[in-house]
Amino acid sequence: MTTASDLRSGKTHRDENFPVASSIIHQRHRALILAFYNFVRTADDIADHPSLEAPVRLELLDELEAGLLGQGDRQPEAVVLREALAARGLPPRHARDLLTAFRMDVTKLRYANWDELIHYCSYSAVPVGRFVLDVHGESAATWPASDAVCAALQINNHLQDCGKDFRDLNRVYIPLDALGRHGASVEELGAPRASPALLSCLHELAARNAALLRDGDTLELQVADGRLACEIAVIQSYARQIAQLLKTRDPLSQRVHLGKPAMAGLALGAIAGALWRRATAGASLSRSTPGA
């Protein structure tokens, strides 16, 4: 029996553009977050598998959902996540939302406009942030800022990989109306270098995405868990740097990823900044509270 696990790409949480269950997060949360990541990574690899026909990919995604809901045990990652969620009394809603996105990946290859892309992100990225917040017991009031950060992370990735997605999967997340506005075509994504028209389009979208990322700037101070706040600060620092690179570089011909030394430096600065901002905010609150 071939399982979804057998079709994994080999990519792990250490290969992502952002930390996943890093040592910043409290130990008690890491196993559950990694179980969630492994489930999601497996589903993502199935949706992107180059040699499987669409009906087979959809069937495997259905099997993952069945395992998540206790309706089958054929897919190990689903069973592990199901048991981990049950141990913490958490529902599978966020994982199921992500499966909706992966089914879209199998069946939808083009996005007409920014709103369609954001709708996709509401299933492909937003549930990840909400899940991590739920694991930490954070208020749903943190969701809007988290949603902005997660959607921006996803769009950063779409812009970074726009050429590869088109060449390997015939999948285009660059909104068609944006391409048309700049006089660029979908086919130009397959070139070794972006044309002036395509580059103008990509840079416009990068600037718009940087603004979306700024909508989530308050998240770090909204969460109660200090360790999670530091993790968020690191993620936002990485995302801001990538967004800045995307505003000036050509992702078809230039590297738009962060190296390990740069990531380490950004992480240290982000953690120090987060700790200082939380201490300053706490001191300000104490001064403004009567009787403090």
C-alpha cells in the first residue's frame, strides 16, 4: 500500500523560510506543532506531486482528511496529528482548512485578481497562524493581525517561486489582472529572466504585499506568551527582509532567499527587539494604571 508518506518530497521544517517549532517556542508545544507541520507538508507534497494525476492526488488528500477525522488509519501523519490534537482537546478545523487549499492547488491553476489570491491565502496560510495561536491559548482577537502576517508570508513565497511554479506545475499565483495591467503575459514566467513588464508587475505586487505585512505589526505585542512573541518577531523580520528583496530583484534570475548567517543575525536582532518592546510596553502600562 502506498501512503502519502511515501510520496513526500523530503522537505522538512528546517527547510522553510521561517522557523517552525523552534527552540524559542516552549517545549510543551513543539511536538504538536511538528505533528501539524508534518501533516501539512505531506498534504502539500501530494498536491504538488509531478507524476500523480489530479484524481489520485485528490483521493490521497481525502484519505488524509479521513484519518484526521478518525475515519481511517491509512495515513500515518493524519493519525499522529489526530491523536496529538485529541490529547490537547483541540479541533481539527485548521488542518481541514489547509486541505481545502491543497485541493485548490490541484484544481485551480490561475488567479484572476488580488482578492482571489487573498481568498486562497485564507485557506493556505491563515489557518497555520491561527493554529499556533490556539495551541498557545491566545485570544481570537489576535487573529486579524496574524491573518495579515500569514497571507503576506504566503505571497512572499508565491513571488519567490513564481517561475518554478509555472515551469514545474503550470500554476500561476500572480494575479492575471496585474499581469495585464503591466502588459506582461503568463508565458513570460517561464523565461530565464523577467522582462521589464513582468518585473514591473512583480515589484508592484511585492510593494503591495509589504503593506499587507505591516498590517500584522501589532501581533507581537498582542500575544500573551512571551516566547511566542519572540518567534513572531523573528518570522516578521525574515518576511520584511524577503519583501524588501522582492521589491528590487528579479526572482526568475536572482536569488531572493535568506542565507543562514543572515537569518541568524536577523533572529538575534528580532528577539532582542521583541523583549525590549514588551518590557517597554509593560512599563508604560504600569505607569498609566492608577495605583501602580
